[in-house]
Amino acid sequence: MEQSRKLICILWPSFLVACAAEAAFFTVFHPADLHPFGGPSAAGERLAYTIGFFAFWLFAASASALTCFLQSSAAQVNAPRVTPDSPARLR
């Protein structure tokens, strides 16, 4: 349950940020004005909007994931991961 909650805490805010970032970016720049790799793109506007949205979402999700990671304590990060089917460790 904790993993799904953490995933939602990462993906939902980053989705909202991606929506706002795409709206702000494409308000200023039209996809036809973008020249990736030095020349005009043959892709349509819809593809540019889609790639832009997923790029913004990826960047925002990375920032949210880093925030979740930095929020955890050292004990949580360094805790041994024991599963029911893992063999017992001898020390």
C-alpha cells in the first residue's frame, strides 16, 4: 500500500505541473516555430504537443521522485529488504 501511495504522490502533482508547463510553453511557442536538430520538423502539431507534454511530465516526475527520496530517513534508505521467500542471512 505504501508504494502505490508514494507513486500517486509522485505522478499526480507532476501531471498537474506538466499540464501547466505545456500550456505556458505552447502559449509562447508554436510547434511550427520549433526547429529540432536545426531544421523544420515534418511531424504535426499534435505530435509536438504530445512529446512536449510527456517531456514536461518526465521532468516534473523526476523532481517529485527526488523529493520523495530526499524526504526519507537514513534508516529507511539503509534498511535491509527482507522478503518472505528470501533465505535467512547468517552473521
